[in-house]
Amino acid sequence: MALLEINELSIQFGGLRAVDDFHLTVEKGDLYGMIGPNGAGKTTVFNLLTGEYKPNEGVIRLDGRDITGLSPAEINRAGVARTFQNIRLFRQQSVLDNVKIGLHNRFRYSTAAAILRLPSYFRTEREMDEEAMKLLSVFGLEGEADTISANLPYGKQRKLEIARAMATGPKLLLLDEPAAGMNPNETQELMEDISYVRKNFDMTVLLIEHDMKLVAGICEKLTVLNFGRILAEGDTKTVLQDPEVIKAYLGE
Amino acid sequence: MKNSRGTMTKVSRDNLGTIIMLAVVFAAVSAARAAGLVNSHIDGLLVPICVYAIMAVSLNLVVGILGELSIGHAGFMCIGAFASAFFSKLTAESMGAFPRFLIAILIGGAVAGFFGFLIGIPVLRLNGDYLAIVTLAFGEIIKNLINVFYVGRDSRGLHFSIEGQMALGLEPDGEMIINGAQGITGTPFDSTFTVGFILLMISVIVVLNLTNSREGRAIMSIRDNRIAAGSVGIPVTRYKMLAFTISAVIAGFAGALYAHNLASLIATPARFGYNMSILFLVFVVLGGIGSTRGAIIAAVVLTLIPELLRFLSNYRMLIYSIILIVMMIVNWNPTSRAWIRRHITGRFRRGTGAGEEG
Amino acid sequence: MVSFFSNLINGLSLGSIYAIIAIGYTMVYGIAKMLNFAHGDIIMIGAYIAFSVITSLGLPTGLGILAAILGCMVLGICIEKIAYRPLRGAGSSLAVLITAIGVSYFLQNTALLIFGSNPKMFTPIIPFKYMTVKIGEFSFQTISAISIVVGIILVILLQTFINRTKWGQGMLACAQDRGAASLMGISVNGTISLTFAIGSAMAGIAGVLLCSAYPTLSPYTGAMPGIKAFVAAVFGGIGSIPGAMVGGLLLGVIEILSKSYISSQLSDAIVFAVLIVVLLVKPTGLMGKKIQEKV
């Protein structure tokens, strides 16, 4: 059974069909890319997939379970975590706390334990600290644990967002233009991080990207979107040589 | 190397600082009172100051930490005041002062919390200014309803009405407990500065402990970025409810303290209307939005200013308003803020800039 | 039936006054992106100016109304310049809100110092013998009719101004995107001043109408109508001028009808309860636009 299966997914905004009859199958362990020109509907697919928008038609299954129409929080708890194109960190909180918020559903104690400072509070907080530091060190952010996240440089903010998503313990990680605004060095580092996460956490990744080098470098399979519809799909090499795709990207 | 434990100790040191500050002020004021150095005007203000400080702590939880604007918080205080005074009035003869007041405070908190929860269910689906106006509406409705609420007691038991005193059909020796627009009179004077201080301390500890925990981080994540909070699995509505309900409970405590400091408790606009809610909001914003300590300091200073300006007689409220405007501009104008940062350091302004999205 | 109609007229009249105030609220909210809590007190100042000119100085009514309008206009512009403009770059709408509350206290206490706390009897702008109009067995107050007519005229004038003049277009542009508007050569400061001037002038008119219909005037006269008008603006969808008009009228009618038929003590609670229900069903008000948050 595929990890993620999307069928006949459509959404309309006013008269515009932003996503039309979209389908996608991602197997466990895939590193899958989604590309397409601006406004092709890539982020909209992510928003449908994570419950930010409710689709007009279509079914989304994660591990065989129908998650269509659930709330974003429920979908996250089902095992989908994401990053955002325009970084959405908890800007006033420290880097460590950003990740600890990601750990929210994996470590629990009661409200009373928090207010009364019961032993379970201290024990769980310590476990959360350890787990969060472990994740931060994967992304080379352990030295910045106490920094207010808004003060991080841009590239590190993007990494922190991935670390926070990973903290929720997802089965599927969605990355929305993870390399946007990064310089070539940072992009290179990011590619390594993504490969590392994938190997060491056994993660399935679906990413949207404009940076062709990144896509060609790490994605094995691609879906190309244009005007809300699928233009091409398949393994990366074949897709990137498709004349339709080249036309959509480079113009007539 | 800095590690996570470093963060925690820094935050708890800060919180400890707030608690110590309160304890020192309490000890100093108590000593001054014992030495007879506090004049009667200021002495009479001590309990109200505790009430307002507790309200500031309560509202700061919603506005500064949850990031939602509420301009109906006086409504919860009103509920707490009437619920607790009602209980004290009922049991005035049958119970000792201490257990009676303790239960009255708990009842005030519980009833206010219950209403906070109830109101929160529909209200917290809204965001921003719309949420604010609905809280204002609820505050006004509560005040309005209490003004038409009559309860009396005679040998046959309790009687309720919203028609008027006559509709209760009390026996001649019956006693009015809540008399509509005349409210409750003769609530026992149980509130003291010490009780007020203890309640303030409890509220502060509850809010600080809550803030610095898994629950608090979830609440603040909603303030910082609601969409991102949902995306990492935070049940947004649940945590909005939690913050709102706890805040209402604390407001209920403040109400109980307030009610037991008055000979007659009346739900007038001046006491429980939106003006009051707005005054609490002033404390929170002036205190730096999100800073519990700042909110308390603002509540104390703003309650004392009219008293300290008493020598100005008729001009004092005018001067007060000018001080308020000037303080806001100095505090928030980008140029003056940068100047303050540069010259007076940003040490005391930890919570600054919080809740800007709310 | 007869009494229902006169109640309805009274409601529409009060509603028109709310609407005129609400329009000021909504314009300032739409363009300056702030809740001007002092707006209600500008009504009160307008009424005091008219009162001083007409009753104390004994000048003609028209002059009093004109003075109220001009006085409020100047006041609005000054308040914006002195108290609100310094906070425009602060990035906190709450800070401006609190400052507005400070301004509200300031206006109330200034009035208190000058005129004292005893309510003044406001001389209605209509001579006594024309106070009521009778059509058959159906009668209503002239001031009610005047309020309604003035309300309608003001809305038409304002809509024309906004849609047909370049200043009006500038206001629309600032409402949508202040940065882009300023890049297009629109003076943002000037436009916001103009907004305050118009909004405050309307508050001045509302003050005169309100005190003609309910002729007691005190420093706190403006506070409650101000809040009600704010509710009306939200009711109709804040930021929308037709919305403020509809919201104001509805609010006035609901208030008067519930006063007459349900309970005079509970009329405010009923007004607020209706507001809550409307917002829960349609969270952006009756005529507000739903904005999907970009993710």
C-alpha cells in the first residue's frame, strides 16, 4: 500500500479551478518532487493535503486511512508535517521552544502538573529538552537553542522549520520551497540535511521546489503541475526531458 | 556551552524575580501600615489595587499570552463578585468568616470560569477585532442581566425572578439577597490586603507556571502563528479555551475580593461596564503586552496616580489622561522606543512587541 | 399598528444617528486601521459646541450646527496628528487603541472641567411648534424625520465623494494597501487626516441630531452611542460604509422595538445578543467581505 494516495482532487476558488483532477501516489521512503511555474497550484495541493483548504472533490489517503476534510491539527497527528513557503516560525519563542512545540503531542503531562509543578512536569520537560536538542543538532542548530527564532538568519530559519516539523514525528514530510532565498552553499547544506533525515529517520519526503538543481539532484520522482493540472509525472530524468515540461518552464 | 537547562533557569529566574518583587512590596507595605505611615486614602486603595493587579494578570493571559483581544473581562469579574457575594450573604449567619470567604472565593472563580468556558465555545471561533467586540457584548449582557435579577429568601426557601421584587412574593420577614439594580447589600467585609496579596500571588504563580510549560508553549504558539500551530498538531480551539477559562477563573477570584470589600455591590457601568474592561486592557498594554510583571506594575501605578494627583483636585483626571497618552506614545513610538533601547537598555522590556498579530 | 409605526420611525431615527456615527468609525477603521474609541466623545464635543453657540451665545441655530461641524473637524484632525500619528509605525494596533482610550478620557474630562457634570438641557434645533408631525392618526417627531433624511443624504454624499473624486479614490487606495498607495504618489498622511476630518464632521452632525432627539447633554453623552455605533459598524461589516448604514439602522430599530415590546432594561442586552448571533453566523458582519487567509 502506498503511503500517500491522492485521487481526483479538485478545489475551486470562485470561478478558478486552482487544482483540477489531481492525483499522486507516494510510496514509503520516496523523495518526491512537485514542480511547476508560479501559480500552478503546488502550494494549494499542500494546503489541501494538510487540511488548510477543504477540497471540492477527491480523496486523500494516508497509509490507507482517509484523511480528507480533517483539520490541520488532526492531519498532523495522523502523520503529515509540513513547512511553509513564507516561513512560519513561532517568532517570539526560542529555537528550542519552537521544536518543543513540535513535540507537543509526543510528550504529555496534565495542565495540573504544569501549574502545580508536579514531578511529571520536570521529568517530561527534561525528556523534551533532550529530544529537541537531538533534533536541533541534526540541523546544526544546537548552538542556537536559546536564540529567539526571529533573530536567526534566513537559512537557519528554514532549517528550524524542518526540525520543528520533524519533531511531530511524521510519516510524511512536506517541504514547500525549502531552498527559496538560500545561497548555493546553504542549498547544498540543505540537500545534505534532507538526505540525512530521509536515511536516518526513514522519512518519506514530498517537496515543492523551484530550484531545478535541487530537484534534479535529490528527487527520484516528479509531478509537474501547470494551471492546476498535471502536465507530466514519472521518474525525474524522463520528466525533465519532456518537451511539454520544457515549454511550460522556458516558455514558447 | 549553553544548553536547554540554561534557558529554563533564565526563565525561572525571571519569574522568581517577579514573585520576590511582589513579596518585598507586600512586606514593605505591611510594615509601613504597622508603623502608621500609610494614610487612609492609600490604605483604602490596597484591596482595590490587588483586585486590579489580579485582573491585569488575568487579562494578560488572554491578550498577551494567547494573543486575543478581550474587552469584556469586567463581565467575568462581575460574575465572580455576584456569585461569591450571593454565597456569603446566604451563609453569613451559618458559617465562620474564614471558611465562608474561602468557599466564596472558590465559588466566584468556579462560576466565572464556567461562564468563561460557556462563552468561549462560540466566541473563540472568531478572530481579532470580531472576537474583541463579542467579548465586549458578552460583558455588557452580563451586567445588564444581573441588573434585572432578583433573589429573595424566606422561610419557604429561595425565590428567583427577573420581574421585580414584588414578583418574588416574599413573606413579610423575607430577606432580599439580590435586589435587581440595587444589587447585593451587606456582604461581609472579608477582604483584607493580606488575602488580596495571597490571591494575587496565586494568580501570578498559576499564570507563570502555565506559561512556562507544554500548555503555555501551545498557547503562545497560537499567538505567534495560528496556522503553524495547527500544522504541528496543536489543538488550537482547545488551548484557546484553556487560556480563556483559566483567565475567567482568575477574574472570578478578583471579583470575589472586590465584592467583599464593598458595602453594596451594584452592577453599574462604572464598575463592571466596558470602561472597566478597557481599564484592564490599559494595564496590559502599558505593562508591555505579555509581561505579567509589567501588567501588575501598570495596574498599581495607574491606580495610584489619581490618588497621588489628588492635590490637583478637579484637574487630576485630565492630567491622568494626558499622562496615559504620553506614556503610550513614549513607549510605542518607533523613534522614542529606539532611543529608550539605546539609552536605558531593553532589560525590562522582555515582553515587548508581543501579540502584535492579535 | 399605529404605535408600531411610530416605534419603527423612532427606531429608524435613532438608527440613522447610529449610522452616521458608525460611518465615521468604519472609515477610520478601514483607512487608518485603528479603532478610534474617542469617536463617541467627539459627538459629545460637537453637541457642546452647538449648545454653547446656540444657547449660551444666542446665535442662530444654523451657525451652531456649522460651528459644531467645523469644530469637530478640526478636533479630529488634531487628535490624529498629536496622538495617533506618532504610533503609526509602531506595528501594534493595541497601542493605538489604548491611546484612543486616553484621548477619550481627555475629551470627557475637558468637557467636565468646562461645563461641569450637571446635564445641560439642549435646545432642539426644531422650534417647538413644529416638534411633531401628524398624518391622520399617525404622528411622529419632526426630528426623527430629519435624522433619517440627513442620514440618507450623508451616505449618498459620502459614496459620491469616495467613488467620484480623486481624494475619495485615494482613500480607497490607502484602505487597500498603504504602501502601494504612497508609491503611487498618494499622501498617506493627508488621506488619513482627511478621513478623520470627514468622520469627525459626521460625528458633529450626529451630536446635534442626538441631542435634539434626546435633549440632555453631559460629558458622558457620547460614550454609549459611540459603543453602539461601533457595534453597528461591526454588525454591518467593519470597513464597509453601506454596512455601517445598514448596521446602524438595524441596531436602532432593534433597540427601540425591544424597549417597547420586551423590556426597557434588557434592550441593550438584546442588541448585543443579536450582534453575537449575527457574528457567529456571519463572522465578518452583514456586508463584510470574507478574506481567505493566505497560507
